[in-house]
Amino acid sequence: MKEKDVLKKLNEGIDEMSEDYLEKPIAPISERFPYGPNSLANTLANVVKKFSPKYGFVNADIITNWKIIAGDDVANKATPVKISFPFGKKTDGTLYIKIKNMSFASIIQYQFPTIIDRVNQYFGYNAIKYIKIKC
């Protein structure tokens, strides 16, 4: 069907002075999304960036890239909850992590130095000094 035929069907019974009268055809998808549709990951990253300062995250990437930063083994057992810093500082902070099962607590505690090193390496400075487990 041609665009004019589609418009005629959509406008049947509606006079030209009505608000519901369609003057322009609906643009094809290639014109509506010139760079392609947004991926869910991009949309989620934008949402996370809005709420991350509220929960103490310097950079929202620590949440979205946690698996890369901490490694698969740690990421499957724990997730970051928040980062708190001493008053007026952005260094020597405390990273709070939530563990999926408390039986992993002792295993994760042995990996604290590795996690701290990886997070600090990701940020490029000594952002984290301590890690605490939050239930």
C-alpha cells in the first residue's frame, strides 16, 4: 500500500479541520532512528548515572562494569552497594558490597586485597581503602 492509501484509511470519517486529522505520514524507522534504536545497556547506564551519586558512587561504571573490575568469581558472589568517603575527601573510601549468600563471606574476605587493588586500578587512584560486607 502507498502512504496516501494508508492516510486515507486512517483519516476515514475525520474532517480536515479536526485535531485527529493526519497531515504527514509516519516516518520510516530509518528516519526515526538515524543511528539505530538505543540498546538496553545504554538506556540502563543513563539511569544508573542519575542515581549513582546518591549512593556514593564516584563513577557509575563500577556498577555496570563490576564483572570486569572484580572478575567473574567475585561478581557472581557479590555486588557493590555504595562507596563512602571520609568527609571532604575522594580517597581512602569504603566500598560496601552485598553478598548473595552469607556462606561466601569468608571466601570474599580473603579476596578483599585483590578487589581493592582492582577497583583502585580501575579508578586510577587510591579511591578504596576498605571493604565492608552489607547484609
